[in-house]
Amino acid sequence: MNITRKRILVSGGAGFIGSHLCERLLNEGHEVLCLDNFFTGAKENVVHLLENPYFELIRHDITQPFFAEVDQIYNLACPASPVHYQYNAIKTIKTSVMGAINMLGMAKRVNARILQASTSEIYGTPTVHPQEEGYWGNVNPIGIRSCYDEGKRCAETLFMDYHRQHQVDIKIIRIFNTYGPRMHPQDGRVVSNFIVQALRNEDITIYGDGTQTRSFQYVDDLVDGMVRMMHSHAFIGPVNIGNPVEFTMLQLAEKVIELTHSKSSIRFMPLPQDDPKQRQPNIELAQQRLSWTPKIQLDEGLRKTIGYFEKIV
Ligand code: NAD
Ligand code: UDP
């Protein structure tokens, strides 16, 4: 028996990021329990892992309690695309808040270390640029993005309170825009939308004038940061995990058209409510405490992602 093998639960493990994380943990020789209700995730994302005897796939909704003897928990369950999290806003906030309570309760009971997949959305429309972890954010509490933003903020509060009150061994990471293979083609997020549109030679839909910025991180870099954070000592975060290279949506559209050799034109559409104008992480803390820095830049990551979408659309 491998004595370094850990039993690790990944909630939301059949989603885009979760499936890459499960794969990485299995490759490291761990046993993985993947919990998912398949709202935005899919069995296809993990079907290649099912033949591994150390992988278990369990249909479960984390708004309901769950118990298993595990050493570590990665809490990723929550729809992440605005289209999906706004589809059933009440369910989204329940998933963040009740899901966090259920996962933290389990961590407390079985003495597991637990990592929360928080988000740059907790900074809202930032008035500080780039965003560092000490910034408290500028979030609309009653807008259409609030179910996600405030749900994730409340989850961070719960993680800190379980830590202070019950000494639960917690970790919080704030993930900035991430892309890569296994994003849902109808996900609605910008990278997948642009690639799918470009491959079909359909108009590329830019919301607003395209001058808003985002900083895009390739999924392998994120997974590496997550695992480093889980293994870190005397550091609970929150810590930003993202790629600080910032692009406008117009630049992204032009890059995708160039890399796919597409005939698509650009179509400007109305900007959704509360759409943040700028987003760029300050990653000094992750660099210092985790010796982590993103390695895959946009061109390389887009090529890999385009390769994936070419096979499925
Ligand atoms: P995703 O939608 O692909 O994955 C989320 C997974 O959670 C899906 O498999 C879904 O079926 C599952 N899920 C949703 N509600 C659930 C519930 N109540 N019970 C059990 N499972 C449930 O999204 P993703 O991009 O892989 O995001 C994963 C996590 O990372 C989310 O918590 C998200 O908030 C966070 N995050 C992602 C990004 C990004 O750019 N992708 C940025 C910041 C934070
Ligand atoms: N966006 C866009 N066209 C699309 C999808 C998104 O211009 O087809 C814009 C969106 O308005 C936002 C940015 O791209 O300004 C990133 O959107 P996404 O939903 O990917 O992530 P988030 O807004 O949560 O950062």
C-alpha cells in the first residue's frame, strides 16, 4: 500500500477546472472522490478517469450534507459562468453558502484540510488596480451578479469563521479568469464563446466597446497553484491565483481570429449589468508564499484550447 496516498474529495469535480484537478491528483497517486450534481459539469469530463480504481464519481448536490473519511477537500462546486449562475440565482447562492457549511462541517468532523475555490469576483468592479488580497472590493449586493459574488464572499467568511471558531484547517484561493480544454461550448464565457464562434466563422460577440480588460490564466497553471496552496504550511490565504497579463476583449477577439484563421467579423452587443471594467491580479503573495507563477501565456494556452474545441464543435 502507498502510505503517501491521500483520500481527497473534489466537489464540482466533473466541471471544467475540477476535472483537470481530479486528473492531476490521480496522476500523483492519490485516491479521489468526485462529487458533482452535473448542473454544468458532465460525465464526459471524467469518463477517462473511471477505469482508475482510485477514482469514485458520486452524484451529489452539496447543498445537502455529505460525509466521507477524507484527508483533504477541494470545494469547487458552483456554476462559474454568468449565464449559468444567473439561470437559477437562488440555487447559486445556496450552493456557495449551504455548500460551504456542509463541506466545512465535514472537514471539521473528519479533521480534513479544506480549500475554497473563491474568485476575483469578490473584488466586484474594482477601484484598486491591480487587485491585491488586502482590497475589500466594490460589489453590488443587489445586482444580477450578486448571487455569485456575495455567495462567494459569504463562503470566504464561513471559511474564516470555521477556522477561528473551530480551528478547521482552511485554505482560500481567489481564482482569476481561467480557460482551457473542457470548458462547456455553450458556457457563455468569453474565451469559449470567441473560439466556438471563430471556428464556425460566425460573428464574434463583443459586449460593450471591447475596452474592458481581463487577465486569462491557463487551467494547468491554476491547478498547479491549487495543489501548492493545499500543501502550503502556516498560510491560509486568501491568495490570488491568476495570470497578470491583461488584455482587452477586443485584443482577445483579434487573437482568436488570427489563431483560428477565421473569417468571422466582430459584432458589438450591449454590455451586461455590473460587468467589471478591469481585472488584473497582483500575484506577489502567491509568488512569495507558494513559489508559484503562471507559465503558460495566452498564445500557447489558446492554441491548446482551440485544439480541443476543433474536435467537439
Ligand atoms: P464549472 O461550471 O465547469 O464547474 C462547476 C462544477 O460544479 C460543475 O461540474 C457543476 O455541475 C458542479 N456543481 C454546481 N452546483 C453544484 C452543487 N450544488 N452540488 C454539486 N455540484 C455542483 O466551472 P469551473 O470554471 O470549473 O469553476 C469551478 C470553481 O472555480 C467554481 O467554484 C468557480 O466559482 C471557481 N472559479 C472559476 C473561475 C474560472 O474562470 N473558471 C474563476 C474564478 C473562480
Ligand atoms: N464577453 C464578451 N463576449 C462574450 C462573452 C463575454 O465580450 O461573448 C465579455 C464580458 O462582457 C466580460 C468579459 O468578456 O467583460 C469576460 O466575461 P466572462 O463571462 O468570460 O467572465 P467574467 O465577466 O466573469 O470575468
